[in-house]
Amino acid sequence: MQNLEIINKINEILIDEFEIEPEQIKPEANLMKTLEIDSLDLVDLVVLIEKNFGFKVKAEEFASIKLLQDFYDYIINRMSAIRFCQKFKQYPTTT
């Protein structure tokens, strides 16, 4: 998944699952205030991340996410790390 695909998927989740209006979805939007995502919604969001992106969310990493851009960056960085690890595993190690 490329960065734009990740962002589009996140936006789709926010619109479909949390009924957030598309015009509210801006990188500078505060997840908790502007998008009105409460603590129970965050639990649902974590489950949806795991389901749609295939990795477990670490609570300590997720705690620092305030803005939607932070959320985009978090998912993009985790997906990049996964791709890197998968690519690295394809090459035999030399001893």
C-alpha cells in the first residue's frame, strides 16, 4: 500500500465507521476534539487498524497521536517498517 492509499483507507474508515463528515477530515484536525472521537471510539479505531492494516497497535505509541496527520504518519511509518522487514527477509543473510 502506498501512502495515498493508506490515507484514503483511513479517511474511508473515519467516514464509514465513525460517521465523520468528509469536510471535517483535514490533516490538522484534532482526533478527539474536532473529529469527536472519544475513548471508546479509540478502542474501535485500534481494532479497525489491526483488521485493515494487519498490525497490532502499541498503546504507548498511539497515546502521542493528537492530530489526524499524526495518525496518518503513524500508520504510514508502521506500514513502511512492515514492508522493509518483509523485503529484508527475502534476502539470505551471509555469514
